[in-house]
Amino acid sequence: MNDTIISTENLTKRFASKGKTPDVEAVRELSIEVRRGELVAFLGPNGAGKTTSLRMLTTLVPPTSGTARVVGHDIITEQPAVRAAIGYVGQGTSGSPAQRVRDELVSQGRFYGMSRTAAAERAEELVASLDITGFADQQVQNLSGGQKRRVDIAIGLMNSPTMLFLDEPSTGLDPQSRANLWRHILDLRTQHGTTVFLTTHYLEEADRYAERVMVMDSGQVIADDTARALKTELAGDAVTIRVASEERSRAGAVVGQVLQTEVTVSDDGTLTSAVPDGARLLPLALGRLAAEGLAVEAATCVPPTLDDVFLALTGRTLREAHVETDLATAAQGGTR
Ligand SMILES: Nc1ncnc2c1ncn2[C@@H]1O[C@H](COP(=O)(O)OP(=O)(O)OP(=O)(O)O)[C@@H](O)[C@H]1O
Ligand SMILES: [Mg+2]
């Protein structure tokens, strides 16, 4: 059986320039494969090209060049077949403002070709499981941001898609709704084998739930693996030791020998380094320092985050990357 559910080859999107600004190459030669049932998280700073990639895969924008197949269908020549098989929850989309939530869900189901009865049944299921009951008869325009988001997600799930695309599903949700949403996403996978491809700015969510993380920067995927592998291979544990002894550089050299890596020695006697397996190596380093008569005041070993991975890959943290994008956008006189 062919297990591939998404495959793209050199998928590229260039937006034509407006006025004096140069063309934007939002996505550059994206070539990825996603297997059936995977839960993939797309990470990257604002403007990295995540939404544009999702919009190409869901047939909402045509690529400038390259090809892709989603659920066995070509995204350019077989758009209706792709659309019938997928669900898509965009970044900040909500149904028709004047519709009541329940009616909106039913009309979306009808749009996907469901019968009125089937659509109504499915709508009730989703209203219950996504905690929408309390506002199911209100107009979409009167909902809070978090309530709207849950309706968006229900809309994406109406046709029980084989493949679900979610663009920042948890942005704007309170912690409890985020937890509910994740439970729902994980249930979809276990009960229906749904493949989920989502973007998020919450790195800890990607770390915890996604089995595969793709890091995107400036239109390209710069890393693609499990969160654990990315962290181990690219970042390592942050080991910090504060020495009381005046012999700081000797202490730094001793620690460097044990950790087999570069150690930064700062003026206040703090030794820092990033090393795989730091939790095991730290006690050994402390033992050696004691044996050498070098007194230690404090020591910590902090496991890496996905932000450390991004830092290792690009030389900047995701937060810094966001600030850069904001400045660039402001300089162009634009808004995001
Ligand atoms: N319709 C458009 N016309 C012109 N440029 C666009 C258009 N849509 C996106 N872009 C540009 O393409 C680049 C990628 O944008 P995209 O929305 O895909 O980023 P993103 O990774 O989803 O960012 P965010 O995290 O802010 O949602 C940005 O430089 C953006 O300004
Ligand atoms: Mg986006």
C-alpha cells in the first residue's frame, strides 16, 4: 500500500511585486513527503512561508512552479478531488458572520456534499465534543475569539477528512480550550487515522504532540525530524556551572575536557556549554572539578527547546526572527 499522503516536488510560490518592492519568494522549492497518519507541525517565524505552503496544498493558491499530490490527487489538475478529501482551518477564518453556529456547520457540510441529515448529525457531534453547546445558537459574529476558533475547527472537521490542515489552530485559545483542542486532534488520529498537518507558534505544543517537526525559514524547510532528534542533534543540554574558585580558565579547561566541547567562561565565574547528554556528563564534570580542588557554587543542566534548535540552525532565536519581520514590515509601511 502506498503510504504517502502528501508529496511535493520543488513547490514554489512567488508573489509579484507591488510598486518598488521586489518579488516575494514565499516558498522556495519545497520538496517534502508526509506519510498517512502522521502528525506534522510546521514551525517558523512570521513570514517564513507556512501559510502559503498550506494554501498551496489545499488548492487555495496556485504554485508558481513545482508540483504536489495530496491524498493521491494533483493539487493543480485535480482540485475538486483534493478538496473533497481534506479539511482546512485557515489562520483567522470564520464562517458567515450572520449565521447561527449550528446552521453554519450544516451549510459547510452541505458544501462538502453531505446530505442535510448527515450534516446535522455531524454538526451535533462536533458541537458536543468541542464544547460549543453553550453558544451553538448564537450568530458567528457575536462570538469571542476563542469561541470562533472552536467553530473554525468544527468547520474543518465536518466532512471527517482523511487529511486535516490547521493553520495556527490554538492561537487565541485559553489553556483549557487548547488542551481540549489537542485532545480532539489526538483522538482523530487514534480513532480515524487522520493525518494532521498544522502550524503553530507554540513550540512546546509541537514538541509534545507532533511526531515530526518541520522548521521553515525564509521559504525553505531547514530541518525535518522528530522533536527529540532535532533537539539532541542540533541543540544539546545547556550546562551551566558557577565556580567559586578564582582559577576560572583552569576550571573551564577541566570542564571542556569532560564534556568534550567548547566551554564559555564569563567574568563572574560562570561556565556555559551546550552538549548532548549533559545530564549524564554534568556529575562527571563536577567530580573532576572537586578532584582538581576547584570549588563550585552552583550547577544546572537544562534540556534544549525547539527554540534552541532554531537558534542552532539560523543563529537567531524565533523571537528575534519575529522582531526582524516586524521591523521589515514596518519599514515597508505595511501591516501584517
Ligand atoms: N497574497 C500575498 N501577496 C503578496 N505577498 C504575500 C501574500 N501572502 C503572503 N505573502 C508574503 O509571503 C511571505 C510568506 O507569508 P506566509 O503568510 O506564508 O508566512 P507564515 O509563515 O504563515 O507567517 P505567520 O507566522 O505570520 O503566519 C511573507 O513575506 C508574506 O508577506
Ligand atoms: Mg501564517
